[in-house]
Amino acid sequence: MSDSNARDFGTERREAFYKEFTQLLFNKGVSEKSFHWHWRWLCDWGQYRRQRARESKELGTREIFEEYLSAKRGIPEFPQQAWQMRQLLNAVRWAHGELLKEAWVDEVEWEALGLEYADLNEDAHEAVGDAVGLEELVIKINLNLIALRIFR
């Protein structure tokens, strides 16, 4: 296979995976406006994973993922909001677990990671884009309005 054909094959595989991934996001109820961001976080993680796998053959993917999260803390481009972290965690978990069926995904404590990053700033407008139901958001808003009336 020539270099050009290899690149084309890689591009075709990437495009096919992107289609599967966006279909999965759609099936999970993720808003289309956040598809790009889920993909972006997944690509950033993939780039880091490939680089570290080349550098250190003894590290497993779970260890590289934990290292990735630790290395990225405090970097401005890295998720600084809880909803961004949910996008990243969901993108990696769903892509590697449900699409690629990689066993390391079962070794990660996803709920604990979610709780670890839950104290990041929350941005309510994006919560809807992360598959939080509109009804749930309306209920939260109504409860807040009731609480405001009670405590006036």
C-alpha cells in the first residue's frame, strides 16, 4: 500500500469512526451542539495516548488515562467546567467502552472521577447539551424559584 493509500485508508477509518461516535452520542441524548466538543476531547486524549504509548511500553491504557488527567490539570485548554469534564469522561468511556470494546475501560472508576471533578464551576446552559433532560432542568429551575420565594 502506498503512503497516499495508507493515509486515505486512515482517513476513511477515522471518518467511519466519527460517524459511529456521533451516532452513539445521538443515541445517548447528547445535543448536536456538543458533538464537536466530545470529539475534540476524544482526539486530544487519543493524541496523548499514542504519544505516551510510544514513549513507555510498560504503561497500560488505564494508567496513561490517569496520567493524562493529572497532566492536564491547570492547563487553560483543559476542561475547567464540570460539564466539560463530563464531556471528556463520557467521550472516552463511550468510545473506548461501547465502540472499541476495550477492557481497560472497566478498570476505571468513572463515578469517582466524575465526583472528583464535580466541584469545578458549573455552567447551566451547557447542562442541557450533556443529555440532562429538559424536564430535569425545568424542575431544578422551579425548585430554585420556590426556594427564593420561601426564603425572602
